Amino acid sequence: PSSGAPVSATYLAARTEAEFHHLAGCFHLRARRTFGLMGRLTDFMSAFLVDTAAALRALGKHDAAARAAGMVELCRENDLQVTHALIDPQSDRSTLDAPSEAVQVVERRPDGVVVSGCRLLSTLAPVANECYVGPYYPRRRGEEKFMLAFVVPMNAPGLSTLCRESFHRGQDPVDRPLSSRFDEGDAILMFDRVLVPHERMIVDGDIAAYNGMLQARPGYTPLQATIRSTMKLRFLSGLATAIARANGRDKLPRFQAAIGELIALISVAEGIRAGAIAEGLARAEAFARGDVRIEGDGLTGPKTIGVCGGAAINFYFPYANTKAADVLRIAAGSGVLAMSVADYARPDVGPLMDRWLVGPGIDAKRRLQLMKLAWDMTGTEFGSRAGLYERLYSGDPEINAQRWFRSGITRECEALVDQLLNN
């Protein structure tokens, strides 16, 4: 830290094995406190901004890297909450071309660049201090006015935040144990001639920087996402197990098998975490050697730059956490449609609930708590949003799959067939 005062370790640009484990431990503590249910806490964007600065530096975009580093320092030293808006308005899903409604340059002035347009989906925006706007999918030549990466305050003149309604509407926390505590809030951001000062405009029309920074990251962000997703998988698996025990279903082979599969998925997730740390260390070493180069509008790198964390958040965790939620639904059954905790206040009903709504080795009140927790995780607005969030955590799964199809790994696999046939 430039001030010498303690700052969040989530901004650590880890380069050694010890630093990577320290960073991972910090991510783990936050995920543990929130049970993996908040995907856009401060640690996500801390890692994202550090990744961005490192990627631009590795690409030789030193001026852009310096501006990104300046934003890292601003947010780190002032302990600011940052949200992001990476996706264009989905006015026409049949094309990846930048829509006319997307954030774009509308005027250049001596004091900065004026932008207008719309961006989504900004999670945690209602309580954020700053917003990062940048690439998620690559742009094509001719779209330079859309090739922007910048950071602006959430109260910047001309910036409007359109928030969805809250999922918690004053219900008792026993009835809504998750909605009442872990609703992050999502928003659409509308930029109506917002001035971005030059020092906050990280990338402006540079196709190599804009597209390259998507691929040249050291990997702090996938590491954070892997740790958070693993914690959520653990929580869902634990809840499914507790519900099965409360129903006596833990004695049935099919539920033992279903939950056993979740435990196996957790073991794989822990392996992904170890792989993400190893890849991050390999990337850091490659960057230190300058072993990254730009070719045309894209980027190629050494074999040491891996893709474990990226593949996990694209495909593995959306599958694993969706699977865990499905097992939870089946284990709970119709029992999740339980009464309210307020029913205990009724003198004619409360004693009957204590007598008749028990489970194997569990009293009625504890069983009610479990069922309301399962319902909030799977059946309420919070639960529905959580399921959609995991499925689309890293964007459109089909577009992501097409990008993986175009990767060098596909050619490596195909070469094995040629090797066999040629011999």
C-alpha cells in the first residue's frame, strides 16, 4: 500500500507460491462468511482490477497499465466497493456486433471522453462506490468507438442506475434466512453523456489491448471465483444432507448416491482450486520473463499459461451447483412449502406443530428452519435468481463453448487422431 496503512489482501498481485496461498486464504474467508452466496463481493472486483492492470502490462500497453494501476490504488487505498458492467444491451441476440445502444464515445474533450449508452448487468451496484466498464467478449475492427475500458464513480453526472426490486420485503429472517441477508442487488447502468477523465479511461479504441486483456490475465479472478463457487457447492451439499436426515431420506440408497456424487464434485472442485493456484503461479513466472506477445489482434502465450480456472467457471461450476440445487429440491420435496414461523405464535396451532411436525431425531422448530432455508435457496425469488446467476455466471454458455472450440486445445486433440492414422 502506498499509504503504509493496512489494506485488503484481495488487492495482492501474487507472484510467489506463498503469496498465492495467502490470497486464496483471503478469498476463502470471505466466501466462508457468506457461504459462497455472494458472487460480487469486494474481493471479486479487487482481483479483477489487479488482473486488468497485469494483463495490460504483459501486453506492453504500459500507459493503459499505468491508468489501470492508478484505479487499483484509488480503490485499494480508499477501501472502495467496485461493481462492473461488461455486457452490451441484448437488443438482438442473433449477432455479436456491438449494438447502437452500447456504451460508446460521443465526444472528445480536453478534460476527457464523453460516453453514452447502456451496460448490464451490474451486481452490487446499489451499494458500490465505483463502476468498471470494460470488455467481456472481443470486438471486431470497425467497432473502435465501443472498445472502452474505464472506471467512473457511481454518482457521476449522467449515470443512472436502474435497480431490480429487493427480494427481501420485511419477512421474518427465519422465513427468509437468505433473502434477508445475502441479496446483492442487480442493476442496468445508463450513461447519458458521462464524462470520463483521461486518467480513468484505461483503454480507448485499441483493439489489441481491448481483446488481449481478456486472455492475458494472470488469473486472480478465476481463482476467486473458484473458491467462492466451491464454498457454495459445499453449502448446498451440506443443506441437502441436513434436509435428507431431517426427512429420514439419508437412509435410502438413491439419496445416499445423489449426495455422494455432490461430495465427489466437491473433491474435484478442490483440485480445480489447486490447479488455479498452480496456473496463476505459472502465469506470474511467464509474465516476469516477458513470455507473452501480441500477434495481430489476438494474443498467444506459452504453454505455461493455463485455462483451468476459466474452464471451471464456464462449465464445471454451473453444472455442479445446478446439480446440487436439484438434489436439494428432491431431498426436501413438498416439505419446503412449510408454514411460517409466525404460526408458532398461535396458541391453537403452535403446540400441535411441536407434536406432529417433527423428523427423525429433530424437533419441529429446527425442521422448520431447515425447510425454510431450503425454500429460500430453491423456490423464492432469491433462489430463482441464484440458479440463473450460476448458469450464466460467466456469460452465454454456448458462446463460451464456441470460444473453447476455437482454442488450440481442439487442434491438439485432433492431432492425436492424425498421429494414430499416420502410424
